[in-house]
Amino acid sequence: MRDMVKRFRSISLGPWLLAGAALVLVAGASGYALKPPAAEGQRLRAQVYITQHRIPRNVSERGLIGFARSHRARRLRETTEQPIPERQWKGDMVVAFNRPVGDLEFQALFYDIEGGTRNFIGPPLSVFLNNRDDKTFVQRIRLERPQFKPNNRYEIVITVRRQEVGRARFETIGERVQHSGEVSF
């Protein structure tokens, strides 16, 4: 009799166990996971450095980050070869993520923070990636007048999929256009 009860229980519980396993498989196939992978568990963060020094060639990733950190430009100097209205600020932006980005692009947004509020200066700088597994990127930047003004403070914000992951502040140094104040008729 006991053997019959055990067989009945195993036969009656069998379809329920199969249905439960199928439910778990369907939920797993649709994107639900019981335990997130270790890399996706940590939040994506980025360190942003702007430098106006020449970046050395044949340097490792760790060496590049160290160079960018030690040669960080908090004040960008403008070019002096052109007339004042045509001058610009040139530099290199080094972005070091804490893990691979997992996307094919990230964006750099520029904000004017001189007046105490963040005023967007568009359009954004889109950086397209060759490899989703890389964590450190170098991008040449060129800030032109009249969007950027001399002797002004700015903030650069790095976004991935519209999520803000890093930022850096800097100031532009340069000459303003001087007017004589005389009017001739």
C-alpha cells in the first residue's frame, strides 16, 4: 500500500514539476535572471580627464590613465595663431570606465556652469567604439567660439544610454574681443 502511495505522489507531482521547470525556462529566456552576472551587478562609472599635453605612444592602459591624471588640464588655453574670433581650445579627453561599456557609443555633453546653473551647449559629442570590451578611450576635442567663451567655467558629462556615468569640470582661458568704444560716421 505504501508503495502505491509513493507511486501516486510521484506520478501526480511529475506534471507539476515539469510545468514549473518550463516556467523557469520561459522566464529565463525572456530576460529574467535569478542572479545577475558579476560585471552587470556593479554600476557603470567613468573617470574623465582632459589634457593638452601630447599623449605618449605605446603606453599601457594603466600608464595612459596615470598620464592623463597627472597632466589633467583644469584650465584650457586657446590657440593663438588665428585672429581672436576664430580661436579655439584643443585637447584630448581620456575616459576610463570601471568595466566594459557594453554599447557601441557613449556621448560627451558640455554644460556652461558659469552662472550657477547647468546650461547645455549642444550638439553632443558622440564617441563610437571599436570594441565593446574596452574600458579606456581617448578622444580629441576642439571647442570653438562662439559656443564656448573665454574665461568661463564648463562641465563635461559622459552618458551611456542616457545615464550619466562621469563628469569633469574645466575652465577656458583666452582673450576677449576688445572694442574701442568709438563710433565714426
